Amino acid sequence: MSSALYWFRNDLRLSDNAALNLACQQATELALVYCLAPDEDTKWGFTRIGKHRKAFLADTLQDLSQECKRLGNQLLIIVGQPSKVLPQLMRQLNTTTLYCESIAAPEEIAQVEALRAQGVTVTTKWQSTLFDPSQLPFAIAQLPATFTPFRQQIEKSGIRAPAPQPSIERLPAPPAAIDSVATVDIQTWAGFALQDARSAFPYHHAQWRGGATTAAAHLQHYIESGLADSYKQTRNGLIGTDYSTKFSPWLASGALSARQINHAIKAHEASEGANESTYWIGFELLWRDYFRFLHLRYGRQLYRANGLNAAATLAHHTENFYRWCQAQTGEPFIDAGMRELTATGYLSNRMRQNVASFLVHQLQCDWRAGAAWFETQLIDYDVYSNQGNWLYLAGCGTDPRANRRFSIEKQIANYDPEHTYLNLWRHSDSPSPAS
């Protein structure tokens, strides 16, 4: 009999989960665990995980816990650094092997290395991209330097994304000592986040809550409603729930996979025909893949102050940065975006670009501080995409143009000509729910 532990990371689902499938195939007993990060502050002086992120994660874990229970096991939710709490848990449960997904970001790599340094047998599996690295028409070391040739080579090669793996029908039984493990009440841990009726992702409503169950329902609704067929025309919207796919919070937590989305879109295209908008959804998934492959290619270099741009020089004006965080820059359009972010934990892609460009190029602040603030606030925080997008806007990524400074006047003229968004978020209706 082999007794193992599966460590959920950014893959909080039971379907299309290759790493979990492997654990289920090889273990006769399986403990399922999620490690909540202990509260800590960033180097910039604010908490690393804000109230909105906690609330959405709590709902996601609650959904996963219910699914695990339905399939004959239970999810253990514990608090602590994985390198400390997981070896202790394995000894307590007498498990011999740990399984988890592979994440190619420095902190996540260090977590696995620290476990192995203590003698823990760790089996990892890469599973977060649409395409597997082995499918690419080039070695990771020859990853194209910018996105467009990457996309062109992928499309020219004709490779197809693998179909999502089916949902697990039955989980192995947990180890006998499972009842001796002290776990955390996830809702108590999450605390309370104020809600705002103006939110473009109202996660406090049932159809927008975290978890694979809601994610699957949203994916089905999005396609059947016809919204997928108009995505390219609406994707730069600023207000409401329908202007973009809104897949990102579920993708970031792993409640939904890129392959599940792609499979659903391809089925829709086969039935109703492809169009520019359905192509563009795939285009966005390719960008997501590219940021992940950049991490495989460059690793820690992406986390340097100047990123991949040796010529970059960084300034940081602390007072400007905190005025930006507090929506007190004096630029009404930017302050509107920053109010939406702290009030809801969400922000449109268009506004993310605007507020990021303003922080780096107008306020002359370190892009890493902005990336940290997004990590704190966003319910769809994803380490790969967050780092990749901030590097790009700061001119420190693979396309190191020195100045991606947005014209606020042009942005308003193009995307908010009636000042509808600006007026909606001109004031905060309630105190900031995140700190």
C-alpha cells in the first residue's frame, strides 16, 4: 500500500488536473491539502493578500472541499509555509510521496526545493498551459523574444492543444490518521470584505463565486449566451459583467483550466462557425501561455529591478506610489480605476494598462511596487501574467521599448467619451475594504 499527499497549489479543481490524476493512479491512500499563506507584509509596507483575494479564495476552497467530500475524501486546509507544515503533516499521516503541479516562478520553485532538501519525495507535473512545452515548435531556450513571432510560429506549426482530462470519478481513501489533523475554518480565516454594487466581477453573488462549479457554469453560459461571438468588439469595456470573458479569476485559482476553455470554444466553433471574436479568445490564451513559457526561459531574471532590459534605470517616489494606491493622484481617470480596484478586487484589462502606465511613466515609480499592489488586491492575481504585464508596461520585458506612456486624454476619448466610467467611480461609496 502506498500512501501519498497531494498538495493543491494553483489548480483548485478535480477535472483536467493531470498532477492529481497521477497521484490517484499511483497512490492507494491519498491525503489532500491546501496551505494558506501566513499573513505577511510586502517590502512596500502593505499586506500581501488583501480581503478580496481572501474572500474569493475561501469560496474556491469551500467548493473544492465539497467536491472532495462527494468523491470520498476530504480537503485539509492548513496555515503555514509549505516547507515547514507539509513535512510535519506527512510524518503525522505516514505518507511517503508528495505530488503537486509545477509552477515556474522563483518563490514556488523554492518551496519545492526546500521540501526536497528535507528528504521529501516530490513529484511535480506541468499543467497550467494550453500547450505542453514538449509540443512547441522550438526549444524553450529558443523562445521567440516577442509575442507576435511566438504566436505566428504556433499557428504555422498547426499544433493542437490537448483535450482536457476528464473529471476524477472517485478519489483514493484518505490515510487513517486524517482525523487527527487540525484544520482551519476557511471563512473565519478570510474574514469580511465589503461589497460594492458597481463591481464588474461581483464575486459575492452566487453566479460569480469562486470554485470549479461556478466556473463551469460561467463558461457554459458565456458561450451559449452568444457573448463569445462579440468578445473582440467588447473586450476593452470598462463597466459591467459582460464586456470581457471574466474567466481570469477562475483561471488564476485553477478552478478552470485553459484547455477547458479552449475545448469549449472549439466545440462552439465546430457547431456555429469560427469568427474573429472566438479566435481572439484563443489569442488571449496564447498570451497567457507566453508569460508562462517566459518563466521557463528566463526564471529569476524576470524578477530583477530592470527585468530583461539591462539598460533600464529605475526611480521610485514613495509618496507618489502611496498616492496612487490611495486613488489620490489628482488625475480623475486614474483615481477612478484605483478606487474600483480597492473597492472590488477587480479591474478591466484596459484600466490595468492605464493605471500601470501612469504609475511607471508619469509618477516615476518602481514597477515592482505596482506589481505587488496588484498581487494584494486582485482576485485574479496570477504570478506569471502579473509579472509579465508589468514588465511589458515598464519596458523591462522581452520587448523593451523605453516608453509605453499612455495618453490619458486619448484613452478617455477612445474608451470613456461620455465619462460614464469616470463618473461611476469618481467617489468611494464606502471605506476601502483592503489594506
